[in-house]
Amino acid sequence: MNGRGRATLGLRAGVAAALLTLGVGCSSATEEPVADPTTPPPSPSVITLSPLPAAPSSPATGRLYADLRQSSRDAALGRMEVWIRNDRERDLTPTRITYVDGRYRAPLDGERLRLNPGRSIRGYPLTLPRRPACDSTATSGRVIVEHDGRRESLPVEDEADVVARYVTTTCFRLDVDAVAALSFADEVEVDQPGEGGIGTLVLRIVPSGRSGGGVLTVDSVSGTPLLSSYQEPVWTPDVTVRSTDDEVRVELSVHPARCDEHVFMESGGATAFRVRLHLGDRPGELIVRMAPAGASNAIGFARDSCGYAS
């Protein structure tokens, strides 16, 4: 920040805040007709409308197939989705969908249960647990689909390693939290209002207070599609704290990474920052997301700095 008076940004971004709260924008699609099983899932970066089912290119196999997916919006909401492909000629209405995996302490129940027509595919959200089984040796899970008085157990494809990545990251976060919690302050200070303004984000490092909790070093913080470091490719705080230290507040000078309208529709990743750190000698990284109030302020700052009217 320069010597000019700093003004704390209020909740200016009405449109942006509404998009953030309502999740309008880059959400994952939840319905699509069955095509070739090797066809990739719809992109999570655009809104899609489900076309009418096309004439099948091959006879129905008479089976159900399941795979796991996670868009940026799913990750922001703490969930993943299990997609059930009904490769049968008859419709299916699930009464219960359960994902069972030894890496989770309990089965996960599918949500938004609804009709899955024949030769179609539907996505069902699964809320992820706060504390997975960090010491589990399991490597895969199964989906139990209950419908029409039947109970079918299906193997699950997880091509993107959604479960493994979540468990690894969450267990690392729990270890980090034993030393210090990382978060962003809600306030976003600016050197001047309006177009061309430079803001300051504050990364809070709050030690746990536990005796012998260990040492944590924050090496770098990467920007997002919307917000980036003002002068360097990434922020490099290189700050070390112990579990018994006082709170540390790291100021990060920020400017908009882009100013096109689409970036303001980014529902999951606009205010989610990748933090690389060391827990003792152990390297790792975490995604630290701004709280809704802070995210609204950060998006509002970016809109002002890009020259958009409040």
C-alpha cells in the first residue's frame, strides 16, 4: 500500500455477490443423454442444457455404470457427484444411493434423487465428510443403488482420483490445523477507489496454542483466475510460525488477473487460493477459500479496479 489513505471496501458487488451466493455461473451439469461411454463429461466451466436423448448407437447393455466427478463448484460446496448411467431400456427411479468407501468413516448418501430414464445418465451430489479415515488402506469404493425393491452394488470409476485427492488434502489440513489455521480476512483495503486500484488481501495465520504442536512455514500463495499478485507471479511470504506463537497477518498486494465478464461468473475458484507450505520438513499444499463476506468484497474490489460500475 502507498501512503494514500486506505479505504475498506464495503459490499459493493451486488451482482457479483448474488452470483456467488446463488452459485450462478460455472456449475456442473447434472443431466445428459447417454452417448459412447468414453465420451468426456460436460465441462464444468459453462452452463449446459441437456439435449434430447439421441438414438442409441449400440444396443443397451442392460447394466448400470457409476463414476465420480467434481467440478470447481462441487469442491467449493464440499461435495462430489456420483453419476449413474442407466444403460437399460427401462426407466429407473432410485429410492436411495449410497457411496461406501473405507477411506470415509461412514457411507455417504446421495442427494437430489430423481428419475433416471433408460439410456440416460444423472448426477447425484454426495456431501464429503469433514474427517475422513486418514489411516485407511482402501483404494476404491462402491455405489449401492436401491430402486424398485432391488439393491444393486456397482463398482465406481474415479478417473480423476476425486476421493484420493480429497482424503490426502483433508488429512494434511487436519495436521496443519494442529499447528495453525489459515484463513483470509473479510476486509479488502484499496489504495484508491475505482479503475486501476490496487488492493490488499490479508492471510491470517492463527496458531493453535498447543504446546509442542510443531512448526509451519507458508512458502507461497498462488492467485486465482480473478485475483493475482500485483508485482510477482505468486506471493512468497516465506513466513514461519510455531503452534504457540501469536497470530500473524500477511498482507498480499492484489490486482485483477482478468477483466472479462466471464471471470466474474467463476463460482468455485474466483476466491480460492492455493497455498504451498511446509509442516516441519513435510511439504504440501492447501486450497484456502475466502468466506462469503470476504469473497464478496474481493470480487467487488476487482470489479471496481476493472472499471465496472458498482
